[in-house]
Amino acid sequence: MEPASNIVHFPVTGREKRQIATPLDAVQAHWRSLADGRMMPHRDELDPLTLVSWLDHLVLIDRAAPDRATVALSGPSLSDRLGRPLRGLSLTALFHAGDAPELTDALGALFDEPARILLRVSAGRQGGQMLMLPLRGADGSCCHALCVLDMRHGQGRLKIAGQSRKSIVGYAAHPPRRQKKGPDAMHPALKLVKG
């Protein structure tokens, strides 16, 4: 006979499963709330208390050169992938060497456009995704990023299977523009046509 327990287990329904956020959804929602109508938040606005449930999945990177980013902070499961701490290493250390050109290209878009990058990745038989979200530095430039890996714990370098990008330029709130008098896209100028 099993000992009595005061823990009652309830099965999770399909509706409840949909309400449980993935690391990508939760971190992106936090990033958007911090941006609050701007293109992107500043790095110093990140709230570790809000992200505590997802810290194991996070990597904070700093742009070291136009084609290189270094790891400033990473969750323990990401360090376990390589069997050593990632801090100070190039982000490329997490990926197969053959994927360096594709990662370099993605980092360029992340910092230069700037854009949100979603990498489809795999390690062995496991598949997952890494979302890269740009952040402003103290000088206002886009020189940091918050990355979140949604993949089961495991070891080994990541292989890039594909990527998608979404430029964030034009998604920030802008003050209303003053209307100029005269023709515009809605009211084109009249053109005299001689027949």
C-alpha cells in the first residue's frame, strides 16, 4: 500500500496546454512590452524577474565586430551543450562550423536592419528554434541581442536548418505627421495630357 499523499494530480487539458507559453512566446512578449511602441528596448531594461522561468533558455549577446557577437550571459543548459561556460565565447561556438556564414549573415541582419531572426535548428535528432531579438546599448545603437533557444536539453552544437527574418524598422510608434498642402498619394496631381 502506497503512503497517503496530499498532492492531487489533475490532467492538463488541450485548452490549458495552449495557454502555457513557450520560451519563445514568453520572451518575445516581454521584449515587446519593454519596447512599448519603440523599435526595440534597451539592454538595461531587461527584467530578470520576469524572465526567471526562461533563464535556462536565454543567451545575451554583445556585438563584438560587424560579423561577430560574443556571449555575455547564458543559461546553464546552453553551457552544458558544450560542456563549458559560454561567457566570452563567440556565438558561433554554439553552432556547427559549416553554419558560420549563415549565422554571420543572420547577425548582420539582426544588428544592421535591425530585424528579429528566427533560426530553425537541430542537434542530433532534436529540432528546435532560436529567436534573436535586438536590443539598444547605452549609446542608442543596436549592439546587443536577447536570444532564446526552444529545444530540449542535450549536448552538441546546433545546426541551422533554416531561418526567417522580420525587419523591425517601421513597426515603432511614430508621432502623427503634419499633412502638407497639395498633391499626395491619396490625391495625385492632375496631369495635362495632349491628345
